Amino acid sequence: MLTNVALATSGTVGVPRWREVQSPEIAGSSEPLRAVLDSVKRVAPTDVTVLITGETGTGKELIARAIHEASARSAHRFVSVNCAAIPQPLIGSELFGHERGAFTGALQRRLGRFEIADGGTLFLDEVGELPLETQIALLRVLQEREFERVGGSSPIRANVRVLAATNRDLEVAIAAGTFRSDLYYRLNVFPIAIPPLRERKEDILPLAELLVERHARREGRPIPIIPERTAVALEAYHWPGNVRELQNVIERSMILCDSDVLSIDDSSLRWKSRQTTAGDSTLAEIQRDAIVRALHRADWRVGGAKGAAAALAVPRTTLQAQMRKLGIDQPRSRRRAAR
């Protein structure tokens, strides 16, 4: 299944201590993602704990996998645990295992995720959801590199690198008394913050093309092209669900696509754009951004078959009126071509 974030790669990293970060699921070249990728390359050869933060759907697990694959532990297992998906009474057993008879239903010894990931990497997704008693046990593992199974009395050495992720503000959780400050500092040795998709708009089209290609190959069908009008709509949208939402939109559009040109019903995108919060872009800003991008692609030509108006599927006079309303001025050298 396709992962949830696009990264950028350029050139070969000539450092023998780790592998170059490469993946068929990596696409994009925005500056925010270049910074993320640089952090991955820097921290991969070490064995320190990494705390990955970002909104839901930005691809925190992909970053964790990239760190693992570029590290000396890549020949061993990458074990992922969603801490929010496991009932709190069972999370200790899930992570550390249990002995036979440790609790009702424990009919035999069971290995926990730490033992399964021995020599490799353990990724704790949604680490902010851990109960306090499990946080204490995790802190012990990070400090002393050992743990005990539930119901056990013998310490077990933990040769595991821990990567953690959360979409919560853990400092707020600390203030509320639901997350331990000492565990936070142990996890946050090397923080990596993944920017939301709306802050890396230049990655939207490459990522959409990758998603279209992956879906088409999986279904054994021709790969449709993404027309200019669809590209502009995708780049103008705010994407509150980030790459996960983009993936859903592409997959739904591919199911409905009956030609070699991908058409996206952007009515829902326009509706959601109107629901932006006070801190988000206004609808006027979104419209202005879409028009400017279309003009740049058309070399600031407004009319004609290859002009921005045609790409946006609106009359030339309508686009010119919107440009005046939004304060978009053409470069002087291009005004004659627009007529």
C-alpha cells in the first residue's frame, strides 16, 4: 500500500556509513521536504531515538522506515506499533510480551514487539496515547536497555532502536499530566517535523502522478494523464487530510475514470476550501494562487488554446475580471500576448 508522504532525492550521498534514501514511493522536490530528507540522512547512521511529529496523513511511518532502511539495522526487522489501536490493558503485553499465567487468558509465553524487533527498529506510532504505567516501562528501556515480560522477573536486554511519532503536542500533554516529561526528553533526542501538504504545494502534482501510476499498474490499465485544469485544482486545494486525503481522491477518481485523461470532481474540494479555519488561507487567497500558477504555466498568456483561461476552463474575459479583482498584474512584456 502506498505510503503517505512525498520526499525529494537528488544525487548520490557519498558517505559509506549509510545508504542513500531511495524509494519508488518518493516524489517531490520542495524545500521543506529537502530539509526532512537531510534530517533523515543525518540521523540514520546513529542509534539515537527520533521523535517524528506532523499532522495526520503526512507520512510519519514512511519517514521512520526511511531512517531504518538507511541505517546499519536495515538487515533486521522494522516493527511498527500503533499505540492508539491497542487497548490500554494490553499495551504492556504487546510491547514487552508476557509469561504463561501472567493474567487470565495468558495460556503460553508470548514475545513482545521489543523482542521481535531485536537488532532492528521499533516504531511507536501515536506514542502520546500510551498510558502512564507503560510510559514508565518504556522509559526504563530507553535508559537501561532492558525490560521484563509481564509476569516475569528476569530482565531481558533490548538491542532495539526506538523511533516514535505523534500528531499531538506532547508539551501540552505534559502540562496536563498525561505524558511524562522525562520520557519526552528521552524520545525527543532528534526531532523531525513533517510539514503538511499545504506547505509544499509544488509536491502535489508529482505525488498525484505517482499515485495515478501506482493505481493504474495495480489495476493493469493504461496510465491516464493529469490535465492542466485538474493539476490547478489539486494545487489550489488546502488538503486538511494531507497525502492520505490526496490518495483517497486519486483512487476515487481512477475508479470513475473511463478515458485516458483523469478528471477529478473538485466540487468537494471547493466546498472544503470554504471551511478553512482562521489560521488557514482564505478562499480569495486560494483562487489567487490557482490563477497565478496557471498563468505561470501558460507563460502569462491569458487567451488562446494554450492560455491560462483555457487551462482553467473559463472565458478569457472572466479570467481577466478575476485578475483585476484579486490584484494580479501581468508583466508588461506579456500584456500584448494576452490580448
